[in-house]
Amino acid sequence: FSLDDALPISTKDDLERALVELLYLVELIDNANDLHTLGGLKPLLTLIDHSSDTIRAKAVWCLGVSASNNLEFQETLRTVSPIIIGRLTQLLLESNEELVGKALYTLSSLLRGHERNAVDFFSEEYGGIVAVAHVLEDEKLTARPHKKCLQLLSDMLG
């Protein structure tokens, strides 16, 4: 069973709209922290593997907004998906600029001020440095994700 099987083409627009609405809701820290309690975090995590890059990017963005300056959500996310840093790092190897940009945003939100996430990112297992180098070398991407990579590294060093 896959999520794509459960969602006919006609509902993907509805899913995209729902994710945009979720973005607004999780801007409030209390709502972001309730996402798991209300059963929304695991389905959101499954959308990272959706066949639509747009859906994937919006799902990743929801995670980033939820995690931004929110240590409680970061810890919950790490507990629910211990390999989240690795999953997001792998997205940096994709060719879709929107997806790469949202993955960088979310990684920045998860790494800033969270030592264990940063250690995971820089580990050989997850290959954060290799993934960042890939983004910086990818000539198909515009300057925007390149700048986000440099900002991520700057945040980690600062």
C-alpha cells in the first residue's frame, strides 16, 4: 500500500492546499507541538516520499516551519523519525530546486542550536558535507540554494 495509491490524481491538488493551510497553522509553536499528539506528524513524514516533488517540498517545509526555534518539536521529530536528518540530507541530492531549497530550510531549522542533529548531519553516515558540496556544484540550480547552503554552514560555524 502506498500513499499514492490512496490519493488519486484529482486529490493531489487538495493535498497541496491542505499542506499550505498546515503551514499557516504550524507557525504557532503550540500548534506545531500538537502535530504529533493529534496524529499529523507521521502522515506528514510519509509525504517526504510522495511521487510529486511539489507535495514533498511542502511537507518538508511544514517540518521546517514547525521546527524553527522550537526545541520541543525538534525533539519530538527526532524521536518519531530518528533518521530525519539523513532523509533531509538525501533530498539535497535531488534536482528539483524547490525541494532542495525547502530541505535546506528545514535542515537549518533542525541544526541551529541542536548539537545532536548537527553531529548527525556532519557524520559520515549522513554525509551532510558531501550533500552541501553537491548543491554548490550543481549548475542546474540557481544561486538561491547555493546561498542557503552557505547560510547553513555559516550558522553551524557561528
